[in-house]
Amino acid sequence: MNSSKTAWLLLSPTIVILIIVGLLPFLYVLYVGFFNWMPLGKNKEMEFINFGYNYRELVFDKFFIDSVWRSIRFAIVTLALELTLGFLLALSLLSSFPLKAFFRSVHTLPLVIAPIVVGAIFKLFLVQGLGPIPFLAKELFGFKLNYMSSEAQAFWTIVVMDVWHWTPFVTLTLLAGLSALPQDPYESAKIDGANNFQIFIYITIPMLVPVLIVVIFIRMMDSLKIVDEVWMLTAGGPGYSTRFTGIHIWKEVFEKRTYGYGSAMSVLYLYITIVICWILYSVMVSRGKANEDE
């Protein structure tokens, strides 16, 4: 048996699992998206409707479009904050300071907590009359924090929760990338008289582009499909302020029981996510090539 056949044989269990848990469910959802199907409602039998009907309806569905824009805004805000904080923390962890190992261990603890547990923790910390955060906000800053009575507070509370949960991932990934960068370009730049800011912009960032692409892709996709933490903390409220697309699809499928329309919604949102990630990838690769050419 040659090496190529051996490699495919070793990979075959993984490929089979990916087909079963990934490809087949996707194809089934794609199939259901062309039907009008409410198994617990008036359309108990799958009724085929002309191709694209559900998708045309989605284009004019105000609630779906609003949920998509809400999800994109949330993803952009959290990505910007997590990249900034993660970069600063990664740079600080490159140098030595007292209790560095302890800080690094504590900083990574949120990563081992399940998303739904993170939502439960923040809900307990923010409950009126019991949680410490509203009490401290009022006593120290005179600010009344009640995230379920304000759409802006609810949105930014979820942003803070997501940043707390996932900034350690960004920090550790960027720290690994920074630690692996070659030192020769830095030494040459210092000899040529470049300052720290120029070194950071023209050397560190271009060499770190592959790592940044990975971080941005993972965090962008995770942010766009956030459900668990938000459902536990606000359930999409107050009003529609935190009803992101994942929660909107869940309500459409499991509350309204419109399986065909909900399936079309899922497929269209997957396409939107892929387009956003492709645009980000194209921009970052082109900027990286431009920096290399300079």
C-alpha cells in the first residue's frame, strides 16, 4: 500500500464523521428550504413551492434583515474590541513582570467555561437587588444599571460579556504568532533607525497577517452565530435589541414551527457569513501583499 492510500485510509474516519454531522444535515436543510412545512401546524405535509420562494420572501422580511444587521454590528464591535485588547495583552505578555504566570493562567480561565454558563454567570451578576455589578455601578458611579430596561444597555452588556469570554483566545493566538516572528527584520530596522511605531506598522503587522486572518475568521464566524449566551442573558430582549439572527432563526423554527422558512433563513444567513468572511480575507490578503511590495 503506497503512502497516498495509507493517508486516505487514516483520514477516512474523519471524512465519514464530517459527512454525517456536517454535509448531510446541510443538504437536508437546503432541501427543506424549498418547502412550506409546519409539522405541528396547518401544513403537516411537506408542500413544495416554486424554487426560491422562501428566499424571495426573506429579502422583504424586515425582522430577518434587522436581525442580520444587528448581528453584523455586534460582530464588528466585538471583533474590534477583542483584537485591540488581545493585541495589547499579547504584547505585554512578551515581557517579564511579577506574577506573569499567574496572570496568564487566570486570563485564560474564561475559555474553559461553556457559553451558556457564561450567560448564566452574567445574569446572576446583573440581577437587580442581588447581583454585585448593579450595586457597584450605583454606589461608585451613580449609574443605574438595568440591562433589561434599556436596549442600549442590553446590547453593550452582551458586548462586554463576549469580550470577557473570548479576548483570551485572541491574546493566546496573537502571543503565539508574536513569539514565532523572526528577529532579523527587527534588528535590521533598528540599525536603519526605525522607531518602535514604524517597526510595529511595517514589520510586525505584515508578518502577523496570517495569524490575524485566522483570528478574525474564527471570531467573526463565532460572533455572527452567537446564541447561547444571549439566550441565557436576555432571550433576545428587551424588545428586539439583542435578537440576533441565530435567535431569530430559533424562534422561527421552534416557536412558530415554520421549518421550511426557517431552513431557508439558515442557508441564506450561512451565505451572508461566507461572503463577509471572503471580503475580509480578500482585504487582508491584498493589504498584506501591498505591505510586502513596499
